[in-house]
Amino acid sequence: MSKLLVNRRIAAAASQGFLCIYCRLPMCEGDPDGFARRYGLSLRQALLLRCTAEHLRARMDGGGDGKANVAAACAHCNMLRHRARDPLSPLAFAAHVQHRLKRGAWLPAGMLGKLGGRGGPGGVVRRS
Ligand SMILES: [Zn+2]
């Protein structure tokens, strides 16, 4: 990955408060062991939340490394979005992820609770 793209990713992550643009969960930037310890995750789980550069318009569709096209997404969301044969738009994918999160059907079982039950506006776990 180019240095420019690394810088773009880190800048995007910082502007997003180090939350994934899709699932809004904390992302792991730089220290997977520390991240795993902090949230009580396995290393494998921490790596799912590794901070990656997300091309809002995929490179294969002509999207570049410009600031406006690069956001920060966790590895899990990034991989699943681009694995689809016909990837959803960023907005539609974010809605899809939030819907799945609310049903507990996005991350491996037990992970969300360890992350504080966050995930989108209002959070997944509503407290009255
Ligand atoms: Zn995510």
C-alpha cells in the first residue's frame, strides 16, 4: 500500500473518531494485541476490526486515492462489501450493515457485547 494511501486512511480514521464508516465500531489501528486486550477479544477478532482504506468508489470502477474517495472501514466490512459481485453503494452498504448489526448478524457471536454494544445511531443496545 502506498504511503499516500496510508496517510489518507489514517486521516480518514481520525476524522471518523476511529470508528468504521459502516459498522461504526472501533477500529484497530496499529496494535492488534493491545486492541484485543483492551476489548477482551481474540487476536483473530481484533484483526477483523483492523483499520483499512476503503475506496468509496472501487479502484476497479475507476475510483482513485483522492481524499474524497478514501474512507476508513474495518477489514470485515471492507472485505464483505467488495466480495459481492455487484457491491452496494457506500450508503446502501452502511444501511445493510446497521440492519445486520441490530439483528446480531454481522460480527461473530459475542464480539459486539465486548465492544460496548455500540453500532450506529442510538447504538444496538438501547438502555431505558
Ligand atoms: Zn466495520
